[in-house]
Amino acid sequence: MVFKGRPPIERRVREQFWECLRAGQDTVSAACEVQVSLTQMRRWLVQVGGVRPRRPVPPSGRYLSLSEREQIDEYRRDGWTIRAIAHALGRSPSTISRELRRALSYRGKYLASRAQRDAEARARRPKTAKLAAHAELREQVQGWLGEDLSPQQISHKLRREYPSRPEMWVSHESIYQALFVQSRGALTRELTAHLRTGRYLRKHRSTVGERRGKFPDMVMISERPAEVEDRAVPGHWEGDLIIGANNKSAIGTLVERSTRFVMLLHLPDGHSAEQVRSAMTRKITELPEHLAKSITWDQGAEMSQHARFTVETGVPVYFCDPRSPWQRGTNENTNGLLRQYFPKGIALDGFDEVYLDVVADKLNRRPRMTLDWDSPAERLGKLVVATAA
């Protein structure tokens, strides 16, 4: 065979590349291992949306083979019954019956070669994606993606909104595939900008630790009441700062542990201890007394005025152990969600308080798996109503 231009890279080389990734190598090392260019390697990654394809499954005895179809063809011409053919091939009579019913498309005549070609076409992957074939479902998913809902949130919301219409259900993985994988691109790739990461290729995330200082008069998390830990009683908050470019700007975050309700602190003039205390005092005093019981923070210098804050508000502040962000897991997760709106490496002092309230409202209206797919606003509203009653 004569190729025009560059010859295609053999399928064997591509599969070797995926095997190197499955073995734990990084993409550059895997490309060098199989001797392909970084451009070709990146092209492969883009084609699959950064998702390594599964290993090909070897043929099994579940489906009829070409040789079995040739025997069926021969036995039918000899006048054998369906049960006799099934017994000879060691197959179920229903399997032979279904195979022969397809002969109607061959003008009543069974042809083994054509039956094999059609069986291979039916089994070919990828099949038409559900989102590509179902316009109403696709429009609904696109709309919710535009409102910054995650694929997992959309998947569960669809089941709630359309409980009796399974055709309007789709898994979160199918949504990711439609966004990331070119061959299943039922959704435009521009919609990936609405995902929390904003990436158009899947990528493993890593977190980098943050430095923290110490100051006197801290009340440690070990002294926190037991009711805070089990989340049964609302009103206990976790807080932190999202830091902007060059550590020159910041936004404060407060998350209620029981409902995951979010409040954002506007810090236009910096994030010193004085400014953080003042902003946090304004936010906390907006809450009903029964929803402002405690705050848990890490050992950042911005909280050095915690004692004054407690005197002004009556809300105690508890501090995590050094290098233990998991002790504020709810807040850490929320800060990750907020990075969709406030990416790393940008200045944060340009966002006004109105915009911060809009972003907080978006997060508070999102359904959350940990809340049995209620939104934080719904869960907080139920608590307020229950308390008022």
C-alpha cells in the first residue's frame, strides 16, 4: 500500500503508549518509550479527552462466530430444525431463532457472510451517544451546565425533575464523555468553561500545602464541643482565605458545616487581621443567633484578632492543628468549588461585594450529594422554618 504524506502510526504503537500510562508513566515518558513525537502524543490525548481508553476486550464465546454462522447456513439448506441446529452448535434455540429472524432483511435467505458483517456493525463502538440522539435531554443538560451545575449534580437533578421519563436520565460520566471526548462530542467543548476546573482535558489534581504561623491565645480544635463534630446542630462554621496573585489580595470564605451554606467576605483593602476581623464581624452579625455558634479556622496570621472578634460577636473561634487542612474539610472543598469563579493567579480585589454575593448564591442553589441532593439554601431554609415553628 502506498501512503500519501506521512504513514499512519500503527495501532500497536498507540496501544503500547496507553499501556505505559496504565503502568504509571507520565505522558512525556510514555511518548519517548514508544518513540512518538510530543505533538502526536498530545493529539491522542485530545482525541480521548485525556481519558485513557480501556484495554480491548478479547473475543468471547458469548456471540456467534463466522464459522458458526457458516454452519447455520449449511444446516438450514439441509433442512435442519432450529432445535437441531442449536444442539449441534451447543447454543440456545432462542439464539439460533433470533439469528435466523434477521434473515428477513436478506429477502428470506440466510447468508453467513452478510450476517457476520451486520453483527460486527451492531457491535461497533462508539455507538451514538444518548445526548447526541436526544435533543430535549441535550438542551436541558446544556442549560444546567450554563448555570454552572456539575455533571454529577445534573445527573441527579434529571432523575428528580423527570422521575417517570428514563429517556431524560443520563449518567454524569456520559456528560463528561460528551464534553471531553471528540468522537462523542454531543456537547460543545466550550461548555467545559462552566466546569469547576475549566479544563478541556481531564487531569489529576494535586494540592500544595500552605504555610501557617502561630500566635498566642488560640483555642484548639480538640476543645471544640462534640456537637460540632457530628453536624447535627447547625450554626458551626469553617473559614479560610482564597489568596489572589502574588498574595496581594484575598476573599474570605465561611461555610456552615451542617448545611454547607456559603458566605463570602469582601476584602477590597487587603487581608490583614484587622480587615478580616471587621469583614467577618459584619457577616456573622447578619445571622440569627442560633445560626452563629462557632467558627473553625486554620493557624493563619489573619486571625490574630480572634479574641476581639469573639468579644464583639460572642462567637468562639477554634483553630486546627498545624498542616491539617482536612480538619476543615468542608471549607477546603468549598474553596475548590469557588476556584471556578476565582481562578488561581488572578487579582481578587477587583471583584465587588455584589459579585461575591452572586457567586455565593450560585453555590447555595446547587444540589449537593452530601445533602441528599438538596441545595444548601433549601437545607438552611428548612432549619429556619423548623426553628421558627
